[in-house]
Amino acid sequence: MSHHHSESDDDDYSYDDDPELEDEEEEEEEEEPRSSRKKRGRSNPDPVGLRGKKRKPSGFIEHGEADLGAEDVGRHRHFHEPASFRSSRVGAEEYLDFMQEKYSNPRAEYEDDGDYEDGEPTHVDQQALLPSVRDPKLWMVKCAIGREREVAVCLMQKAVDRGSDFKIRSVIALDHLQNFIYIEADMEAHVKEAIKGMRNIFANHKILLVPIKEMADVLSVKSKTVELARDTWVRMKLGIYKGDLAQVVDVDDVRRRVTVKLIPRIDLQLLADKQEGREIVKKKAFVPPPRFMNVDEARELHIRVERRRDRMTGDYFENIGNMLFKDGFLYKKVSTKSISTLNVTPTFDELERFKKANENGEIDFVDMSTLFANRKKGHFMKGDEVIVIKGDLKNMKGWVEKVDEENVLIRSDMKGLNNPLAVNERELCKYFEPGNHVKVVSGTHKGSTGMVVKVEQHVLIVLTDTTKQHIRVFADHVVKSAEVTNGVTKMGEYELHDLVLLSNLSFGVIIKLDSEAIQVLKGVPERPEVAIVKHGEIKYKIDKRMNVKDRYKNFITVKDVVRVTEGPSKGKQGPVMHIYKGVLFLHDRHNVEHAGYVCVKCSSCVLSGGSYSGADRIVDSFSRLGNSKPPVPPSPRRFQRADSGYNTGAGGRHWSGRGGRGQDLLVGAYVKVRMGPFKGYRGRVVEVKEKTVRLEHEAKIVTGKLDLRYTHTWFAASTPSFSNMGSQTPIHPSRTPLHPCMTPMRDSGATPIHSGMRTPMRDRAWNPYTPMSPPRDSWEDGNPGSWGTNLLYPPESPYSRAYEAATPGSEWASSTLGRSYSDAGTPRDANNVPSPYQPMTPSSASYLPSTPGGQPMTPGTDLDVKSPDIGGDAETWLMPGILVNVHKAGEDSNAGVIRDVFPDGSCVVALGDRGEGETVIAIQREVRLVCPRKNERVKIVGGKHRGSLAKLIGLDGSDGIVRLDDTLDVKILNLDLLAKLPHA
Amino acid sequence: MGSAPAQIPTSFGHELRACLRCRLVKTYDQFRDAGCENCPFFKMEEDHERIVEVTTPNFNGIISVMDPSRSWAARWLRIGKFAPGCYTLAVSEPLTEEMQHICQEERVQYVPPKRM
């Protein structure tokens, strides 16, 4: 076969008596393995069969055989008629007839590229042609600007003149590459030889070798014109309109001229002056801003405006001088060379401006389909959800099945439309729904991700993940994606959230980077001030670590959590990200503006978390804690009253020096949740607020859900290992509460409210001076049982209810006593069970005697049961119809469906995923919600929408994005408020 | 050089046109005088109206192919079997249907430019 192949090469030239061909043949042989592989792949159908048969006849055959060999390689694919012939495989006779006919035609053999397929060369074929090491190389040679073509042509002439001692193979001059040409040759020496003495070639300049991988890229040029059709968006290349968007109105192919319409940049005054022959002061640099032509205004300036009818189109134009205007637009005839058509993506503003032209909305968004002319190939992909925007099928939605050149086969779920429909891609637009998470793939917002919150025809309003801003993008520029990115996060040496010094010596934090500009929140504490700067306006990145003092002279370093107590940003809090010149930049993740950044004076802040300034400090503080004082959390209210209060109170710098942020010692500590829906979770405390703490769990942020007591237990119990954990914390900067997924749309219902926690006894409980503080030695003796119960929860304290119906008081007591903080099913005392259905009475009784703490049960538990608060919050999540896990002590966890809920919080649960099993009665704390997954049906069990049914359409950190069934509104709710529904 | 080269363009400017089938680049005058070396069946030299029909001034880049059979670039561009000469990398318009029909009758391959 290889031999045939090389023969065919000879055949292809009409001038095959060239002696040099001998050489060539050999060379072809060498290349054979690759080309034959390629060719074998597509020389079907059945070349072997054909060849086998045609051997039988005689005479002509000898010759035919040779030809067919070649044919096998290339030719026989070129019959244009034999589609039927091939498929029927009529046999050798007919085939030979055909061959005869073909070759009796003198010109048939004339051209046969051999590389062409019947239709188009397929992608795979082209791949087979990719250069290998044996192919000649491409060398980049410098030449005079504008002479690229000339050089290429001259080298051709030179090659013709020199004949065979000219060893270069080809010379390439690209239109888009100035100053260089490519020369294809085996060796650099050949290139040097060829360019010797050439005018316009800088022979002394270094000759660069193009890497093999890039060779194909050199030659892949895009067809120059994207078919200059009417309505195409183009950009002007020259003159005062340079860079301006224009729309093609008419194309004159013969003269290569187009008429475009654009927004005029005309200085009417200047025009008037000119017309009246007044002196014109030429201000050269001045380019008038684009403004629609107002004919009346022009007339007022005594500019001659004539209304004339265009001969060709029959439209009326206002003529001023030789300029034509219509509807305020300038209609300009330009050469096709002076406009650029490639990759013109009008920005939103530009299109809006074009649209504004006629108030009657002639250029509606529907007309934006003209944008599609500039779509890249492969815009649609299989599986894309699309909507038809034009023609009979308008508004039909469907999914892309297959993409042909221009037509897209779509499948619709409409009844009766079982077959895919072919729709021109220009009549299609990608379709998104609110709630979709998308990624912007082109345009100014390229790279950002976010959630679609609104769809206005082709325009989507997307809430970005990082900046929490609404951006308007074209549906065309967006793909569905679960990815969460910050958009552009790096530009040159600057990254998002860097502190930078600007050229005017002001400074600020980069809060947004996009392809064109950088937004900087300036370091002005008085008011939020955002500067939009160019890359060049940033002098450098400020990378200094400084300490400043807060209002109470506490040292603040980067990453410390502070709260703003005065000024415009009062109430904001978060970790300090940057400190510069006494100004802090905090990141409050609840702040939707400025990417969450807040700029404040350090003196308006109060340090509220443990300092991160050194890992050892945390460890240190806890070791001191051991022998100084147990962590009695001073009431925050006290703390605000006066800061001298605790200075005098609990001696030692340990409390007072740190501004009395006793409970904040917990911040940064690793704790485990003992109760409630997050039971078993471990995480780091990021914030302590009154009696609740906020934990940062490895996987998700659990906010304000935990009663301090729960975590405390564990904390106390695990003190020995505490230092270890504490020391680890600062190494995890990524776990700072800078959660980018936080959305500003958080439903208020999702925020737990703990107002019910202020019981009259609180002050006492929290007051470090009360005699109730545990004896120090008991702490040191490692008897947490006694201090725990004594310390925080004096017997008479009526426990407030937090979050859950499970009575924390008793839970506290029993678990403290039991010291089994990992208990999933700690035996419980019957007393604290509010439900008469509680089945575990005996077990608790047997448990009690073994209590090691010596103080079996505080009377508080009794009180607790009767706490009037009970059931208040309990209702937040138990509802009939939801799927739950029932976990009774000593048993495995079972799924079930709540059938009924009693006022005391206990409920009737039908076991089984669909509630098909037996019915049991469970108290509330034995029941846990089943966390729904994406696309599952949920019931909202708390907040404003309590009781509503919805579908979970997305997840965002600890939040779920749901679409309510009745209103179809999209809401973002904490996952804790979403209960999975059993499968129907 | 494998075979007799095609005419070399005599200028480098706007007079240049490219054959829509084989992408050979020459000036209008050259096409008028000698037709296209690779596509003689268009008979441009006989019918000058044809020149406008089967050639275009609208093309992208020039490649001078000295040695088509041994040039990788020529192979890649699928002009490896044509006469040596100046070609363009890409034309943007397809042949008219009528001209495509001629190609078919002549049994020569024609590949319309791909829209990119």
C-alpha cells in the first residue's frame, strides 16, 4: 500500500517527469506509517473487497490495479455520484466502468488532493496531519513592518529562480502578525541561506524556532470575515470613531464597502462655525463624546439640514454636509478594512445606548439576536437548555441534542414532539431559570460565578458569589456551573482583597477585579469610598503587619475579630484583614457591600475575639486559665457598662487586661457539640455571643445554634487535650469565617433568635463575682462535674430554652455527671422528659447510681421540665409529614415520617423511608431532621415560610436555595429550616 | 521543486486575489492572462467575468509554497498536491453553486471554507 501511495503522488502532478521526484518517493516512504494509518482509517467502505474482486477481469486491470491502489488511498473517496454505488456494492464490473469513465476524463486526475474527504476533512483527519519531529520546522524571522507579504512573495520568486538548491519549503506571512514571517525548513541553516541578501528581512535578528506544538496554531487563521451581514456588530478601527461600536446596515461586496450606523461624535458648534466660515480654533486632541444627532438643535445653530430620500433604499435621511443621519444615528460608508468584525462583543451599556436611540424600542432586546452573529462556533453543546426566540417555535424550550454546522437539533418536552427539531442557532438562546448557578464565560464579567436571580429575555441578572452584586449578563455569555469562583482574583501582582497603595498615596483594599478596572475600597473610615482604578494606578501592595490598639487599648492584629462600636459602620464585626495607618479593614460576612469589607478607625473598634497574634498565646491563655480562674463568661452587658468593672473584679491581667472578654477565650478553641441537631460536630469557636457560640465546622458554618453550655461541657471535660487543639487553630487561616458563599439574601427567618435566653438569673450566673464560682481546687483536681454544675447553672436558675425541646438543664447535668460527651444515646432521667411517652424511664434510674460526680442531680432539672418556654422554639422544626431520623437510646437510628406532633414536642413517627413501617412515639430530641439534598422536595419548618413546601434547588454553604411551590419564589434559607420530605 | 511553479504575484497589495478553490494567490491580471494553474477548468483566461466569480480579494495570510509535497504547512493546509506558488491560508467565501457544479463535473474536490 505504501508503494501505491507514493505512486499516486506522482500521478497527481501533471508534470511528473521531474527527475527530483525520485527523491521524493523515498521521502514519502518514510512518512508512510503515519499517513497510512490515517488513510486506512477512512478508506472504507470495503476497499479490500473491491480490490479482491477487480482482480478477476483482465487487460485493463493491470493498469486499473495500480490506480486503484492509489485510489484506495485517496481517490475513490472522491466519486461524487457513487453514494448509491457504494452502498449497493454492485460489484467489480460496474466499479471498473466507473473507473474507466473517470480516467477517460483527462482532467479527472488533475487534482486529487488525496487528503480530502468526500465532504469536509474531518477533525480527526486534520489531527493526523499534526506535525511530527520528522516534519520540517517553522522558524520565525523578523522582517520590516508591512512587508510581510512582500517578503513571502519575493522568497517565492527567489526559490523559482534558484531552483532545487533553495531548500526552504514554504514561507508564511500572517495578516495579523506584523514584523515577522515564518519560514518552513529542515534546518536553520537553510533559512539563513534563503534570507541572505533579502531586502526587508533582518537577517541579523535571531531566528526563532516555533515549538512543534505551536506549529498548527500558526496556520490556523480564522476566516477573515464573519460574513459581513446586515445587523452585524462591528467596531471602527480608525479616526475619531476608533473603537466605537457600529452596526452594519448595508454591505457592498463589490467595492468592499459597508454602511454602518453609529452614534455620532459631532461637535455641532464646531460644525456651525465651519459652515459659516468662522475661524476655527483647532483643538486637536478633542474628540467629541458620542451623542445622538438632534436635528432641531442643529437647526438652531443654523446648520443646514436637508431631508432627502436615499435613492437605493428609499429611506429618508437628514443630510448635514455629506453626512447622513437617521433617528439620531450617523450612517457612514466605510471600507471593510476600516472596521473590525472579529470578536466584537458589545457591552451591555453600548447596546443600551443603541437601544435608547428610538424610544419606540425599535432595537429591542429581541433584536439582540443580531449579537448571535458574533457567536463562536461550538456555542451550543449537547444538553444545553435552550429557548427558541424567533419564528414559529418561539418560546419553545428544549434541550440540545446535536449541533450541526448551523442547525441545532433540539428536543422538547412538549407533548407530541417526540422527534428532535432542527432550529437555526440564530433562533436559539440559552435558557436559564432563576436559581441556576452559572458561570460567566465571556464579556466583562468573565470568570465570575453566581446565581441567576432574574431572567429578562436574553439578559440574566446574576448575583455574584464574591461581590454579592447584581450583574447583568447575556444568557449567551453564561454556562451552568456548580463552580464557585471569585471571578478574576488576580491581576498582575495584585490579588483580590489585597491592601494596596494607590498613586495618589491613598490606600485601600481591592474588592473587585475585572478585566478592565480594579475597585478599591479606600481607607477612609468616615464613609465607604470606592475608587475605580486602573492597574497602573496602583503603586504597590502593602504587605505590612502591624498592631494597633482598640478602644480599650487592646492590641489588635490581623485576623482578630473586632466589633465596631461607633461611627457609620457601627455594629459591624468580623476579622481584621488589614491594618494600615490606624485604619482597620474588617471583613464582615454579613455586609453585602464592598465584598464584605468595612473600613474603620481602630479606635472605634473593640476586640471581641481571642487574639490570633500568636499561636502560643491561645495555649498560654488556657494554661493560665487552669490556675487562675475558670472561664466564667462575664455578661456582655456588663462588659459594655464600663470597662473598669472587670478590671477591678477578677484580679490579674488575665481577665482585665484582655478587656474582660472572658468567654472569648473560647474563641479559637476546638469544641464538640453535645446536643441538638449539630450534636457530634466538632469545630472551632469563632464567636461567642451571650450564651451562644458560633462554631466553624470543618464543612459548614453553624451559626448561633449552640447553647454555650453544651460546648462548655466538652470544653471542660477535655481540657487536657485542649492546648493541643488550641495551638492548631491559628494554622488554619482558611477556616476564618470569611465564608464566600454567604448570600445577602439570607432570610431573616434563618437567623436564630435567642432572645428568650435572658432569664432573671442570668446576671448572677454570668457574674464572676458571685459566690457560685466553683472552688478553684476542684477545677484543678479535674472534677469538672462539680464545677460544671455549680458554676454556670446554679440550681435555682430556671433554664431558658434554647432552640430545642430537649431540656438542656438536665442534659447538662446528666452528661456532666456521666462525662460521656460523645453520647448519642445517654440514658436520661425520667424527670426531664417532658413527654409521657418517654419509654426510657428504667434505664435512667439504673444509670443514676453510677454517677461519679457525687451530685447526682440538680433540682434544676425539675424546674426545667416545667419551664414555660418549652415548646416555644420546639415548634420550629417538628411538623407532620417530614422525614426524620429517630434515634432512641441504645437503638440504631431509623428513618421515619412524622405523622403527628404533640404540643409537648413529642411526636408520632411512622418508621420507614416512606412511613410505611410501625408507628412509634418519640420525644423531640430523639428526632432529627434528615438533611435534604439538592433537587429534593423539602418542607420549611421554621421562619416566615414555615409549613411551605418547596424544592431545594441549590446549596450554598449552610444555606439551601429553595423554590417555594406556591409562589415559585426563590428563597435562601438555612438548611436547618429545611426538612426533607419522604419520597412520594 | 516538485513541479512547475504557478505564476508568482507581481504585486503585494490590493490587486491580489485568491482562487476560491485552490487558494492560489495572484493578481487579477495574472488570473486574466493565465488562469489558475491548479484549476484550469474554470477557464478564467477565456472568460474574464469568471475571475471575479471564482477568486476573491478577501483572504487571510499568504504562504509561499516552494516545495508542496515536502512542506508540512502545505500538507496541513491541504494544498500539498498543488503547484508550487503563493497561496493564502484561508478564504472566507465559498464558490458559487454554479462553480461548485463545475468542480463536480470535473470531478475535482472542492471544500468550502469552514466558518469559524
